Amino acid sequence: MTQSQSEKSSPLLRAVKRAHQTLVHHRRVRVLAAALAAQIPPNASVLDIGCGDGTIASLIAQQRPDITIQGVEILPRPDCQIACQPFDGSTLPFPDNSVDLCMLVDVLHHITEVRILLREAARVSRSHILLKDHLSENALDHATLRLMDWVGNRPHGVTLPYNYQSRAQWYAHFTVCNLAPATFSTNLPLYPAPFSAVVGRNLHFLALLQKLQPA
């Protein structure tokens, strides 16, 4: 048994996983799916990059029957709730301008080079990128996000580079990737009280990014 397998089977991580599912996860996916669904343009074709088990994308599709949605994942899950293709984590197996909108939900802080995948999403998208991720402006933010990441992802064996960005860093990434925010909001009530006072705050954002025409 590998170390990650051993950790995933430990009583502590099993207990953490159960508590997270009960107290946080179900509400979070419902609220997040509704917020994402409201930002997607009418009749859009959507690519969910790093779709996981497809739960959020499936909920979006239920709320938005006018759109089509498919996913990509490094290791597609057999029980994924949407159609999903494998990819290598950096290059999307789609031609330029092949979907209307690419969606990245809590994906980019799990990789070390944010701009590589963000630029790929911009290449594949005709018009928009819908991005949910974190904001880290100080040491307290970073420590809080590390704890959240560990609780939410370590029981599943997810690699955690803790690569959180400030708002200024995100805007720099957008500029380099020829993107501009059409909307940018930190008003995401993902967690119930009392958790919202600790892990809510302004640590989460949702942005609809417009793909700019080359100069």
C-alpha cells in the first residue's frame, strides 16, 4: 500500500471525509452550481476542465437545459455524471475555438503553472471562461485555505500544492492570457454559519472572463 493509500484509509481521514460531506459538501455544490449556471450564456456549449465526478456539471445541466456540457479529467472516473475525456493536465484534446465556454472550478490552485492551463482554456473557448477559485491576500488567508484544502481534498488523495493567488496576481494572469473579467464576485455563500465566518469571508471568487480579440 502506498503512503497516499494508507492516508486515505486512516480512521482520521475517514472521519474528516464523513464530517465534510455532512456539514459542508452538499450545500457547497448546490450553491456553487446555481451560481455557475446563472453566469453561462444562453445555448452555450461548455467544457468543464477538471470535472471530477461531474456532480456540479450535472446540477448545472439540470438547471440549464439549453446548454450542452462535457468534461475532461486527468483520471476520468467510471461513475462520472457527464461525458468525460482524459487529458494530460496541461493540453486540452480539442481544436481552437471548439466550445463556447470553458469552466474551471477550483482547479487552478491545484497546479503549479496557472497560466498554462488558463491559456489552453482560452485557446479552446470561442468567447468565455467561467472561473471559480480562491483569493489569498495575506498569511491568514493562505493558512485558512490550506486547512480547507486539506479537509476537502486530502481524504481523496488529491495532490495539494497550495498555489493560491492574490487578486492582483489573478488579474495579471488574465491579462497575459488575453482575458478580461466581465464579472468578478466574492459574494458566494458556500458555507453555513458558523463555518462562513472562518472559511467564507472573501476567500472565494467567481469570474466570467471574456476572451479578447488579438490586437
